[in-house]
Amino acid sequence: MAQLKCGTVVSIMDSIAPRKLAEEWDNVGLIIGDSSSNVNKIMVSLDLPVWVVDEAVENNVDMIITHHPIIFNPIKKINSDTALGKKIIKLIKNNISVYSSHTNYDIAQNGLNDIFAKQLGFEKTEIIKTTSQEKLFKIVVYIPEGFEDKILEEMSKAGAGCIGNYSNCSFRVKGTGTFQPMEGANPFIGQVDRLEKVDEYRLETIVPESKLNQVIKAMLAAHPYEEVAYDVYELKNQGQSYGLGRIGYLENEITLSSYASFIKKTLNLENIRFYGPSDALIKTVAMLNGSGNSFINAARHAGADVIITGDLQYHQALDALEEGIYAIDAGHFGTEKIMIKALSDCLRNILEKNGYNVEVIESKTNTDIMKNV
């Protein structure tokens, strides 16, 4: 059984939610730890208060993966005079690494924004605020006849050839390739110092920037030639869009109070607040996990009747109503707690598929700190 390293977990997390998707102000990635250290037990938590650190120590955890980073702002001292300093010291003493996946996990395809939308019953949604768009490239490679299918298969496995809901997309045309092996060459076809004319295929396919290097590597490994002729072109086509917030459409209109009750039940919340007339009808729903005060305007411009988020402030909610959009405040924790199980299940699946016998546990002490009377 392979020994899992901290660096391997970092790579896995980067495949789930690439760090490059994070907002500029955010602090994501491996915040505490040694990438070469062994990992036998992982704990997933939304936050990392001291009681979650204690829980990790008691459970002999080697690595904690959180949504909210333990360190947001620059710090000048690490000592036991502050709660943050105490936590960092305890984590280092107990050889516990900490990795945080925050706004990049919100934004990522099948990340927290998408998970939240599906939790609320929306299978198809649109991005409200686009934060980045992946570049697309075209790879053109020349292949001796008889190898074109195998090479396309390997390139497709590595991530090439996807257009919408279609995979293995390519175009090929047959032609004649010429080359003359020189002294020192070890040709797959032909002889040194002799001009060769070979039946070849020109194969071209599309690749997103994030998969470009691994597709080229797969293509070169599968190609029989000692020296492979290929070209890479950057395209003007629009690639995968990434962004914050999702907007979905209900099949039928529903009153604001009834929908707030549905959200409360679906998210298993003790309390929920809504802003607007109880009998107001809604159909277009904007969703943003966590704190959504700054997102109300974007939701309104996207045509939403209501926004579901957390941490709404009184004056922002009042402004929203004046602008003609209602709001449901399901709480910061209430809208993000689902990441603990979702990310844990995702990690278990990936680790098992890759042959790692590593336990992934979910924090039991990371609960909502807001209480009702």
C-alpha cells in the first residue's frame, strides 16, 4: 500500500479546487506543514478554532483541511500570548499540517457554490459573477498511420478533446510526411541518410490550459517517433468560465416565507431570517455561500428575485429591499457547513481510487457558534 505524503494531498486538493481560482485577497494552500511528511489520517473542518485543533490532536490526525484559512492577515509574532499563536504552536508540536481551500473551493466547478445549489434542488445554474476564464489551446500532431487511435485515446484520457458534453473530439486528415534521419538518429521508420516519405495523419484536438502539459506528456509517451512533430496554438475560443455565486430558476413561483421555510428544513437550521413581504412571489434564486453583503447588487443585476446567503447586515438588507430584491439569511455556518461532508466524501473517493488506505474523518466539534434562546 502506497504511503500518502502531504504534498500528494496538496496536489489532490489542487485538482479539486485549483489555487489559481482563489480571490487575490485570499490565503489558500498549505499554510502549516511539511509537504514531505506522511499522512495517515485527515480531518476536514469548516473552521479551525482551538477546540477543533484539540480534536485533531486527540484523534491523532496528521493533516487538517479547512475551508476558512487559519491565517488571513500577515502576522509578526507566533507566541502563546494569542489564541492564533497557541494554535499554530500546538499544530507544529503535534506535526499536524493545515491546508485551506477557500474562495477557490467556492468558485471551482463542482465546488461549494455548485454543491450548495444542488443541495437546494437546482441541477442547472448559471454563474453570477465571472472571476476568470480558462484559455484554450489546440494541439496538432503528426502520426504514422495505424497509431492515430491510440494516441487520441491517451490524449483524451489526459484531458484533451472535451467540448461541452462531448469527449474525444478531434479532426484528422491523411497526408504524406517527409523526414531524413541524420547520423545519431534511431528512427522508428526509415534509415539514416535516406529521405523517407510516410503515410501520416494530422490529428488536432482542443485542450484547456490546465491540462496542456499533461496532454503533451501523454501524447509524447504514446507516440512511436523518436522526435515528434507537433504544434500548439492558443485559441480565441472561450474556455470554462469560473466565478462566484449561482443563479437558478424554480419551476413554479413560491412565496418568500414558504421558500424560507424550505431552506430552513433543507439545511437543517434552527433559525433563519428573511427580508421582504411574507407573501411576495419568487422564482429566480441567487445563491452565495458565506457572507453575501457585497453580492446583493450583482444578484439584482442578474435578475434574481431573492438571494440566499449569510451574514446580512441590516442596512444592506434594507438597501436590497429598496432595490427590489428580497433576501434570505441562512447564516455563514448554515450555508457552508455542507462542505465538511462533501469534501470528505470527495477525498475518500479519490484516495481509495489511487490505492491509499487513509482515514478521512469529519470534525465533530466544528458546530455553529450562534445559539438561539
